[in-house]
Amino acid sequence: MSGATGGGTATRGREGGFRTGIVGVLLRIEVLKTVKRRAFWVAIGVFAAFNAMSAIENVRSAHLYDRASYALPGAWPQIVFGLTGPGTFFIAVLMILLVAPEFSWRTGRQNVIDGLSKERLYGGKVMVLAGLVMLFVVTVVSIGVGGTLFSPSEGGPEFIRSTDLSYLAGSVLNLLTFGSAGLMLSALVRSAGPGLGVLFLYLIVEEAISGLTMRGGERLRELAEFLPYNLAQDLGDDLAHYPEVLAGVNADRAERGAAPLEFLDVEVMAIAVLSYSAIFLLTAFLSMRKRDL
């Protein structure tokens, strides 16, 4: 019995080591590919510069105006905006620029010829997506929190509040969804230029559809709220996560005779964008698995 148990343990150990080894190999392959791409460094540099300029402006305003504050936890909406605003577009564009050329350059095909399965090749692209999401979050939080250290504003007793975590989590989900869309377009279109064209064309078309639904009935407007870009905009809006701020804004709108702003429940929006992300990732997987590389 002890021999059989020992053999089973050894087998499980070898299988675990094999899986860990494959993950390490895939990670090493994708890291080497990514860091050699000029598009990666340019996009990350521009993204970091945008957030740095935003932090500098917030610190400058805190020094110049008493009413302006840039200290934690109150500064989190300003910090996280770097993810909700430009971050979603940057990650979609970067995924297309990193993944789509592999089909035209035949590097993905060569990886398969060298012994990598299509499933593992796809797994490597998902690692790229996860890595970019983490990199974007770390970049924004590091720059934003670092900027608060130079602000004269006094912070509160908490470092981060539950509403801040909700806003941050919603922004991360938006990054995942847009990055998944970028991966899907890369797998379907297989060329960076046309892939970017399809991305921006879709955004224009959805915006036009949303405008048309505003003239339709209530049912159409409710359905339009679940379009991918509309969902991302609402989930990335700080008012959806800070009810006290939303109440103040709506009180001001009521005084001016304007209709109040309304949002779907954050949980509903989170489930919806996760569903879109799953659909995008599944579509990309099926395309890479069934089509010739």
C-alpha cells in the first residue's frame, strides 16, 4: 500500500511539475515577444505619461486652491480615472498590436510547428492579457498614490474605502473586457491595421445606435444600456460607485429642472461585462483552434 501511495504521489508531483513547467515556458515566450515590440513600450510610455501629467495637475491644483484636495482616500476617484478613461482604449489597441501581427508574421504558426499546441498558444495570449491588466493597474495606482505624497492636502483615517474598491474593481473589469475584445479581433481579423479599424468602427456604430435609441421607447433605451461600450462607460463612471456624490449631483440637476442621472446596479453591470469578456475570449479561442494559423 505504501509503495502504491508513493507512486501516486510521485505521479501527481510530476504532473504538477509538468503543468508548472508549461506555464513557465509560455510566460517566458510571451514576455520575450512583448518586450521586443516597440509598440508595447510606446503605448505603456504614453499611458504612464498621461497618468503622470494628471497626477501633477492634481497636485498643482491642491497647492494653488484650498478647495482642491488630492489626498487619500478622497483622491481615489481621480486616480482610478486613469483606468476608466484612456486605459480601456490603450489595452484594446495594445492587444491588437501585440497579437494580430503574429498571424501575418507567422510567428504563431512557427510556435505550433515547433511543438506548441494551438490551445497553449492561446493560453499564452490570455497570459498577455492578464499581464497587461495588472501592469495598467500597477502603473495607475503607483503614479496616483505617489502623487498624493507631494500634495499639501490632509487625508482621512482610511487608506481606501469600500466605494473606492468598487470603482477600482469596475475599472479592472472594463480593462479585461476591452482587452478580451482586442484579443478576439486579433484572432478574427489577423491583421493589426484592419483590427484597429474594426474596433473604432464598432465604437462609432454603437454610439450611433445609442443615439437612435434615445428617440425610441423606454424599452429600447433599457436595451441600449447593455451594449458593451455603454456598459463600460457606466461601470467606469465614478457616480455609479459613490451614491452620496450621485445624490448631490441629482439634487443640483433637480434645481435646474434636469432629469436625474440613473445607473444600473453595479453588480448587474459587473456580471454583464464579465459575460461579454467570456464571449470574446471564447470566440478568440474557437477562431485560433479551428482556423489555420
